[in-house]
Amino acid sequence: MKKFFRRYKKENISRSRFNIEWIGLSLVLIAILFAIFYFQKKAEVVAYREKIQTSEMSVVMLQEGLIESKMDGVVNDLEYVATMCSFSRLLNSKDDLEHKIYKDEFQEELKRFIKVHSQYDQIRYIDIDGKERVRVNFDGNKIDIVDESRLQDKSNRYYFKDSIKLEKNQVYQSVLDLNVENGEIEYPEKPMIRFAKTVYDENENRMGIVIINYNAKVMLKSFEDMSKGSAGKSFLLNTGGYSLAGDSDDKFDFMYHKNSEKSLKNIYAPLWGKIIAISPSDGIVQRYGRNGLMTFTEVNRSPNIILNERWFILTGITKEEDKLCTKDSIFKIILLEYLDQKMYFIACIILSYFIILSYTLYRKNIKNISDMATYDKLTGAYSRSRGFEIVKMDMEFAVKNKREYSVCFIDLNDLKKVNDKYGHEMGDLYLKDSVNMIKSRLNYRENIVRMGGDEFLVGVFKSKEEIDFGWKCLIEDAKSYNEKSEYPFEISLSHGVASIDEKEVKTLDDMINIADKRMYVEKRAMKEGIRRSEGRGW
């Protein structure tokens, strides 16, 4: 290394050449190491992602299948109850005696049925006026046939109002919430869904509804057991985005807090917007986001079921749980892992950083030199050499395309006096403010060139008449500046204009010389106190 630097010093190798060799060697080393690492890891990452995606899809599919099968089972049982022979006879009974006999038969049949189907908390027959006529309760141990005195009027309950309007082949399904008794949530908690169907007598007269209260506790427990197959967290959500089951401490929070904000809709609106926009026909949707892998679907139900709410299944693997399950590209993931490797990787990166920094500083210096050749450092106008090139190109373009083109030669009056009287700092300010004022009247195709000292050249695609109008506006700008300025000097400008359509103009030099002479004529007239009718000078 010492020998190399001695050679560097002896042969006076340029800094730029040294930097390029340094960068090239470092980047080749980093590229080789990264290529080996990348191709080794890419196959592993792809295989892992595919495995996770398939696993999450399977979890959601199983959970959806569980809910659909349970709901279909309840609907089938509801159909069975609605078509029981004893119930049919009850609906078609002719007198009170028949009614009592068939009611007893129906209640006994329901008792046997609910004993076998312990997931049902209640089975009821409510007449067309909303009054309970038959009710069988089951608390998990005891079956209770409710006597006449304890039957209630349900005509004002939402599930009765919604279900009594159903067509013959339709089934009503209520929201999934916690059972409430006497205005209080029942403990232990009973997650409840009500299924109802209208019933008719033999003459097709609507007689009321048969309704089953389904205790969803076992179904939700099975749902959560299936969640263990997810690498992240799994949720069953209702239409409001509230958790009904899964990896959440806030299940049924909306039942306890009327104005609860603990819903996905409020906590993470962007994700909820994507979930609520899907339909059962979309199947299972899987998306990588910044926060991780999200897999979700809407639970599909029979078209004959009239739903009071939609259900969504969501599994999510966050970035904290698994960094591979994010929207980040494989390249980025592997690169980040690459950066965490052995010290020689880090050494290469640090070395490259300083190399690039050095190279950037070099380029910056080159740019500064280029800018110095292109622009006047003080005013920001084009330099004389570069400005001549641009104005010449514009003039050639105007001639070729038969466009109007003119140059305006501008002199800043009394700049020397300002420098002598107030110092060069004020003189520089005079220059900068004057040029900025001129620039404010130019468009993107019009250029200003500093010819030297206090003289400037402006090239514009305009006629002399248009320039005269613009000059009047510029004079007004100068007056306004002088009235408001706190500086001791006043901006005063002289100008001369020449156009390519004048007979004397053959070249750019001709046009500039003519404009220069006209500017001096105006400048001399201003010094002699002559004001031109066009308002030039003051």
C-alpha cells in the first residue's frame, strides 16, 4: 500500500483517476460477493414465500369452510323444524283442542331434537302478530319448555320485523353478537346468531316464523383452533370491522362500549377499505403490504339467506413477525441481509461509501467549473462566451423558421458612481437586483447575457414594438423598486434594440452593434435630460 501511494505521489496521478480505480475495484468486489450471496438466498426466499402464502390460504379456506358448513347445518335444521309433521298439524289445527294436542306434540318433538342438537339455545314459533306460541330453551344441561304465562311479545324486536317479511324460500340470519337477558349481557358469554323462516298453513296463509337461536361458541372456538395454523394472527370480523373471534383481546368490544373505536375500520383504514371492497365471488385475496402479508375473504353464504351483516376472515403476518412477508422486493430483503454479514462486507460498503463521496465531490467541482464557464457568478446571467453561443443558435433558428428575433442591449446607468460612492457591496446589489428585475420580464425562451461590467444583452423572439412595450413595463418596475427601496442607489437603465429583419443586419455581430449604438444614443439623451416620448429612461 505504501509503495502504491509513493507511486501515486511520484507520478502525480490525477485525483479523478485514483478515485475511479478505487471505486471500480471496490464495486467489483462487492458485486461478486453479492452475486454469490443473492443467487444462494433467492431460491430460499421464493420457496419460503410460496410456502407461507399456501399455508395462509389454507388456513383461511379451512376457516371459511368451517363457518359455511356450520351455517348450512343450521339452515338445514331450520328447514327440518319448519316441516315437522307435528308443527304442520299445529299450523292447520281447527279448534282449541286440536291446537293444544298438536302443540304438545310439537314441543315434545322439539325437546327430543334440541337434546341431540345442543348447539341451539332456543327454538321458537312466533305467530304473525309477533307473539311467542312455542318456546323451548336449552342451557346446556336442562331443557325447558316455556309455559304459556312466560311467553313474550316479540313484535318490536328487529329479528321479527326483518324475518316476517321473507319470501317462502328465504332464511333470515341475524348479526352475531352476545346474548342479552333483561338488558344485561349474559354470563358466561353466549355468542348468538338467530335464524328464522316464515311458515304457512295448508292454504298458503302466512302464520308467523320459526326461529332458532344458534350458540356459536363452539364454532368460534374451532375457528380459533384453526388460527394456530397461521404464521401470524387470524380474525373473524363483522361489517363494522370488529373482532368476533381470533387473536384479539377485544372480541365483541362493540357490545361493551357503545362508541368503541377498536375496529379495523378505525385502526387501519387502508386495509379495511380493501377488505370491504371484496365480495364472495372474489374468493381469497392475498396481498403484500408495507406491514406484511394479508390474506382475507368474505364468508360465502347461500343466496337464499338474507344477511344482517357480512363476515370477513383475515390472517395477517406483520413485518415484526416475519420480515419476508412484506411488500419489499426479494432483492431488497436479500440486500438488507447481505449488509448484516461478516465484517469484510461492512468494510467493503464503508470503503465504497467514502469512494463514492470522494467521486461526488470531484464531480461537484467539475460542475462548479462548468457553471463558472456558463454563468456569471454574481448575477446568474449567461457568461459572454456561452451567451453568445445561445443567442446565435436562437437567431439561426429564427431565420430558418422565419420567426421574429431581436436583441436588446441594456446598460445599468451610474454603476461606477454607486461603486465609488457606496462601495462595491452596494454595486453588486445594484447589479443583482437589476438583473433579477429584467429576468422577471423574460420567458423560458428568452436569455440574458452579461457582456461585461454593467452591460447586458437580451435575446428574444419578439419584434421591436413588443420589446418597446416590455421596456415600458420594466421602467415601471424600476420606478416601483426605487420608491420602495431602502438602499441609497436608484436603478436606472438604458437600452437599444435591433431586429433580424433590418436591412443592415447580416450577422449577430451586426445586430448587437446596432443595438449597442442605439443604447448609447438613449444613454446620452438621458444624461442630457431628454426624455423620449416612448417613456424610455427617466
